[in-house]
Amino acid sequence: MQGRRPTKDLEAFFDCLDGTVRACPGEGCRKVITLAALIVHLNDAHRWSREQIAAWVADERVSAREAGSGVAP
């Protein structure tokens, strides 16, 4: 991406990428990085498809909402 920063571009386009730090869900991976960087990492390093990443993000949002409302998963 010659000089471009994909995580910066993602954060500029999507307000939902709030800059919180997340652990990588990739098997055996120990990275802990921002959500925008994690999306790029999952695609580049773990070869996750956009659909796999979207499903993981959607599941994370449901889990966070349930935790905030006191509802057990």
C-alpha cells in the first residue's frame, strides 16, 4: 500500500472503530492491538475473509451489549 496506512484509513471511514484495544482471536496469536489494526491483521496474517471478520466483529458487539446490560450470554 505504498505509503498508505490502512488502519488510519479504516478509522477515518468508520466511526465504530473506536480505538479500543482487543486481543487477536487468531489461533495461537498473542497480539493485542486496536480494532482497526486487528481487522487488517486478521486479513493479512491469518487470511480471514471479510465475511469471517464481519461475523467476529458482530459477535463481539453482541457480547459487549450483553455484558453491559447484565444479560448472561
